[in-house]
Amino acid sequence: MIDVIKKTLLAGVGAAVITKDKIESALGDFVRQGKVSSAEARAMAEKIAEDGRREFETLSHELGEKLRDSFAGIDHRAQQRLDALEARVAALERSAAQAASAAADKIEPAAGD
């Protein structure tokens, strides 16, 4: 599961790099065509970058919460299984102790004769 998450995040980073290059290229084309000034292109690039950072932080936070919730559920289920196994072991130990005690009671009177 961790590998899938890592690959997904790396793919997202790769997409962000490609997107950044495409944005810079497109804004450069707009400047060359005279559609926007260099200052406007820089302002657009900063706004796009800020929006991207904000979106990344939001998604990172949400992913972190979901992972914590998922692992908490796993921990809870694992603890439940461990508790159930401990209860079974305790029951088997009581049963074995009772059987040993019953066997000892049967042996003692015969030894006393």
C-alpha cells in the first residue's frame, strides 16, 4: 500500500513539473505574441504556482488524514484480533489446568491405597 502511495505522489510531482513547463511555455508564447506583458505573465505564473502549492498542501493534508484513519482502523482491528487470541489462549490454559487437576485427583486416591 505504501508503494502505491509513493508512486502516486511521484506521478503527481512529475505531472506538476510537466505542467509547470507547459505553463511557462504558454505564457512565453503569449508574451511573444503580445497578448500579455512580461510583468503580467510573471504575475500569472506566480498566481498559478501559489494556487498549485495551496492545492498540493490541501491534498497532502487530506491524504495524511485518510492514511492516519486507515492505519488507525488497521491498528484497531489488529488489537481486536490480539485480544480475541489472548482470550482463547486463556480459555485453553484454564481448560488444560482443569484437565490436569482432574487427572491428578484420579491418580492421588489410587496412590493412597
